[in-house]
Amino acid sequence: MDGITLAWTLAATLFAGIHLFLQKIVANENRSSAFNGFFMYGISGAMALAVMFSISEIPEEWAAIGFFAIIAGVTHGIGNFVRIESLKYIDSVIYFPINKVLGPLIVLVGGIVFFKDSLTVLQYIGIIASICVPLLLVSATEKHLQNNLRLGIIFLVVSTLLTAGSTLFTKQALVDTSTVLFVLSIGQIAGTVSSLIILLKQHGREFRKTLNLDFREIYLGVIGGILAFFSSYSLLKALSLGLISIVYTIHAHYILVPIVLSIWWYREHINVRKVAAVALSFLAIALLV
């Protein structure tokens, strides 16, 4: 991986980690995941459109690119909703590490099968190191520390399948670096629509009254939208330049940010096994670069 691709990947990882910690706040305060997703995708999409029309052009193959971008946006929008629902039942120190392993494995298979990714021996070792992380994090005692471990894990698997699949569709849409803003704009608009449909289905057209929306709800949505834009833009730039299997696997280490912040902010449960898991994540990244 060259330096520019690595820089975009690490930037995407940092922004994604902060953004996902914000989602943990939404979940802990029992706020509407559908409204947060709607606001987040809407603001991010508006920012992407504004930048695209000011510095970029619509690609010639806009129909084919837009098709895959729409599928990617819809699947990611639904996956984002399910992810916040999962965080209402299990701690982030369980959710994010397992998500980090399952997601890269799905994308790894997709990268090899559909995009012909070729990896080195060290990179495969790095992926194996990542697989060991859940073994350090999930134990019998965790079940008594979660609101509903079984339901949370089910939501976790569903959200991981959707978001990993979204990444594969996004990679297919990215013809080259010049299409990043177009793909981002279409994907975020599709995410906005899917989130709005979920919101209306849950609360009806009078959702503003039933949700008792306050300033903080809107504030969290705005911050989430800004973070989502920078995170998604950085990730798409990295995907347009590098191998999807490596970029996504490194990006999945965003778990380091919300795990540390959640332990500090919410005083979530921590033990030696979880500290070892974070350390193993650093080793995995070093092997993957």
C-alpha cells in the first residue's frame, strides 16, 4: 500500500471511530436511530453534492455508477439503523471487535472473488490476527453485563452483512478517483431515503411530535452528518486507490476509538482480555500495511 492510500485509509478510520462513538451516545440516550440516520445521511449528502457541483463533474457512465451507488447507499442506510439498535443491547467493546472481524472477512472474500485482490503472506497473517480478537473479547461473564446479548449479536451480524456488502457495491461503482464525489453523493442520498422510510414506518408522518425532538437530537444529527461526510469521502478515496480487502480491514480498526472513548466516557466494563484485544489490533494493522 502506498503512502497516499494509507493516509486516506487512516483518516477514514479516525473519522469513522469518532462517528461511531457518537452513535453509541445516540444508543445510550435511547434516541431514535432512524432519525439520527436520516439527519446524518441528509447532511452528508448535501455536503457531497455542494462539493461535487463546485469542483467536479458528473461522470459519463453515470447510470451504471449511480446504480451501484444507490444499492450501496440503501444497504448502508439499513445497516446503520440496525447497528444503533444493536448498541442498545450490547456494549461497544463487544460490538465493534466482532464487527471488525466479520466485516473484513466478508469483504476479503468479495475482494478476492470479484476484484481479484492479491495479498502477501504477511497480510494474510494480519487477517488471521484479526480473527483472534473476538476470542479475547467475548466470554461467559459478558452475558450478564449486557441488556440482551442474544438479540444484540443478531443485530450485529445483520448490520455487518449489510455494511460490508455496501462496501463491495461501492467499490464496484468507483471507476477511478474522479467518481468519488458522485458515488458519495448518490450513496448518501440513497441512505437518506432509506432512513426516512424507516423513520416514517416507525413513527408515521407526525414523527416530530411522537419523538419529542429536542435541540440535542438535532445537534447529534448535524455532528454525525459532518463526521460521516469526512469519513466516507476519505474511505472512498482510499478504495479508489487501493485493494478493497486491505483498505477495509485496516479501516475496520476504527474500533480502537469508540472502545477507548466508551470505557472512559461511560465507564464500560474492561478487563485484561479486552486490553489484549486492542493490542492485537495494533499488531494486525502493522502486518496489513
